[in-house]
Amino acid sequence: MSDAVLKVDGLVKRYGGTPVVDGLSFAIERGECFGLLGPNGAGKTTTLRCCLGLIDPDGGTIEMVGLPVPLAARQARIRVGVVPQMDNLDPDFTARENLIIYGRYFGIAKAELDRRIPKLLDFAGLQSKEHASIRTLSGGMKRRLTLARALINDPELLILDEPTTGLDPQARHLIWDGLRQLLNQGKTILLTTHFMDEAERLATRLAVIDHGKLIASDEPRALIAQHVEPEVVEVYGDEARAWGETHGRGLADRIEITGETAFCYARDPQPLLKTLLGQSGVRYLHRPANLEDLFIKLTGRELRD
Amino acid sequence: MTNIYRMPEFSLRWTPVWRRNLLVWRKLAIASVLGNIADPLLYMLAIGYGIGSFIPEMNGMKYIAFIGTGMVCQSAMFTASFEGMYSAFSRMFMQRTWDAIINTPISLDDVLFAEWIWTATKSVISVTAILLVILALGYGHSGLAIWILPLGFLVGLCFGAFALIMNALAPGYDFFTYFFTLMLTPMLLLSGVFFPVEQMPAALQAVASALPLKHAIDIARPLLMGRIPDALFLHIAVLAAYAVVAYYVALVLTRRRLLK
């Protein structure tokens, strides 16, 4: 037996004959933050729903907190916390009542809830909002309360489906701080996101999936080093396209021109920078390669949805 | 493929969901009860006293008591229908409360079962309120009337299940209008709420004999008069059969809607 908290092996899920998840395998070790990345429609949410036992897979096996899913999904869910993509706090209740009611769904005794709830409100920075109605909370407060709610059963595995979508930068940083605290406490996290900065900050290991298949999986830095040239020069402006065709294409290891921007990927950017010095009609940015470059390289630039 | 036709899965985990609904109801209990019983009470008093002054007796009952028993059953029907459509739809679709619950050890089968029992609970609450008014007006003849409460529960299960079928199919709130105009209004007019079914032409009587509300009224009226209803078990069986079959259909349709 491995120490994997979640083990997905050859997962297949089809809708009307079309595979949405197509032979996906990955394993999450205890204490790590595993990021599941992919464009819209890549199969992230379907994978999560299979793991929770809400839908039955058409193939493959899932083992969550040591239990087979969907067979023992109910028992497995007792030890898992979920932060869904869309807020679904109970609007008829206060912050505290939301935690109590949710705790009851797990069958947690009143005395134990009374002990846990102050700590969770404290963790979420919502002590002063204990008796506030959900309708009066801001978007960031709601997300923090949803995160606190997902911890009511002291889960071994925390599953977060795009936890910071729609939040402002301040609220996102607060959520990230909270998640880092949980990782320091030794919790295991499965995170789906399409914010690359979020994945880069939090995830110890990543899987990039597209069309329901795993394309690459490793530590974030290793993935970038493996798939993308280390340096990027982004060139913008009216002349960027012309410059890209005449100079960029020859000097960069790889170049992508879209609209009025040329993305040049290079091991050695100096020759590119030299030609840009005397170039009029362009602005440029020289930076190290990041996860977004990797993501775009692996999943392409065309729009999804 | 998830088998949506499998038999219902039963566990006691549904109770916290029922309790959640009870807690919400308690916050607005008085307004909620008034909302559920205002209509039937107005009908009972206005028509009961108004028309009742021309027709003092109907089938050996004071007309107001006659219409009162009709209203008890009608309120069980409407209360469960509202709860299973508008309120359940808010929880399922608008607030995504069900989505939050099924991420816990509670399954969708448990959630739907809790909602079903809750629709019937609401029916018992409004039946109790109307029955108290009838008794206060002096129209209760025996302790047998207490059996109208479990009857209210059964009627609630029956119409709550119909309503949950509509809920599982509804794209939006407007959809529920069909249920009122095509189901509940004909049911109200053909089941003997305002006048005995025997007054109607044979063809309509045949239709009425298939309507669950008619069977409910056939139980409620004798009970209020202090008599054991004729063919009691047949009436109960009809109501129970409608309830169980409709609940299974609602469950299959709800699984189809949410477990994908």
C-alpha cells in the first residue's frame, strides 16, 4: 500500500460516447498540494465529481483516503472537505449556523462543533461575523467561510475547485495564506485552477490535463524547465509583427506571434535584446519563463468554451 | 453509466437535512403558517357562511363543516405542492444547497427523501392550523378527528412527490404554473371539496374516483363527523400508491438531473 491520499488510475468518463475524462491517472501523497490544471472543458470538474462518488466512472479505479470509490464513497466523504466552484452557503442562516448545520451533515456532535467552530471562524478571520447573515458578507468573506465549512470535519483531504475565481487580489491572497497554513499543518490539498500564479504559489506538484488526458505532471519548476525555454521576451506594438518576422524568428529558439504581440522563447535572449534596442514602434518585456508559458505551450492558444 | 433507475438507497442520514428545513421554517414560522392557511380559511369562512346560509346542510353536515374538511385536504395538497416546487427548487437550483449537502456523507437519495418528508411535514402543520379553527368554531364531533393529522401527512407525501417530479423537470419557476392549472385546479374542483362528487355526471365521477384528493376527502369527512370512513383501506392504498410511485419517478428524474 502506498501512502497516497487519492489515487486515480485509468479514469474514463464518457458523455454520449464522447470521452470527457480519457484514461487519467495520478496520485496525491499525504501532505502535498496537488494542482490540477487545464483549460475550460478539460475534464477537471468531472474528475473531481468522480472522485467524490457523485458520478460513476465508465472505467478505471479511484481510491480516496484508502477507500474504493464509488463503492465506499459515502465513508470516504466523511474524511474529505470540499470547496466548490460556486458559492453554496445557506443564505437563510448566519455564519455560525452554516457551520453547525454543515457539521450535522457529517454527524458531528454538538459539543464537538461548539469546540471547533470558534477556531474555524478565527481561521477564516470571521469572528466578528459569527452572527451575521450570509447575505451581508462580501465575496471574499463567503469564500473564507466556505473554506472554513470544508474543514468542519477535520478532513484528511481538502478538494478545492477553482477556489479564488471571481475574487479581488486582496481576497485571493487571504485565501492563499489560509491554504498555506493548512499545508503547514500537514493537510493534503487537491486544487483545480486556471490561474497560473495560484498554481505556482501553492502547488508542490502539478498535472496539466486537456481533453481528459494527462499531458504532463511534475513539480512546477521542473515542468517549466522540461518544456519551456528559460527566458521569454514579449514584444508589443505596431511593429512587433514585422520585427518578429525579420529578427525574432531567426534569433529565438521558438516564437509565437499573435495579434500585435510576439512571444520569443530563448535559452540566450541577448541577441534578441540587442536588436530591440534600436527598434522603433515596439515595447518589450524580458522575463523568466513561467507556468503560463508552459500551459499555453501544452494546451495551445485557441479559445475554449 | 450511473444507474439512475436503481432502487432508493435508505439511510438515517436524511434527518439533518429535514432538520435544516425545520430550522429555516422556525425563523419565519408565523408568516409561513399564515401564508399556508389564509386561502383555505377565507374559502371556508366566506363560502361556508355565505353559501351555507342558503344550504344549511350538505350530506348531513353543516355546510361550513362540509367545506371545512374539503379545505383541510386542499391545504395539505397546496402546502406540499408549494414546498416541493418553489421552495425545493430554490434550494436545489438557486441556492445550490443540495450540491453542498451531497459533498458530505449524505447522498442525493437522502436529500430527496428528506425533502419529501419535509413537504408532508409542512402539510401536517397547515392541516393542524385549519383543524384547530374548525374545532374552535365547534364543528368537531369526536376524537376521531385527530386522525386527520396523519391523513394530512399522507396527502403531503402524495402531492409532495408530484411536486418533486415537477421540480426535477423545471427549467425555472414559471414551469410550475402548469402543475397548478393542469393538476391542482381540476383536482380542487372535481374532488368534492365544495359539493359532493355524486352531484356530477357519471363520466366526471369516474374521473374523480381516480383523483387522490377525492380519496383524502372521503377519509376526512367521516372522521370529522365521528365515523370510521367506508372503504378506509382502499382510500389509504390509493393515496399511498400515488405517493410511492410518484416519489420513485421524482427520484429517478432528480438523479438524472443532478448526478451527471
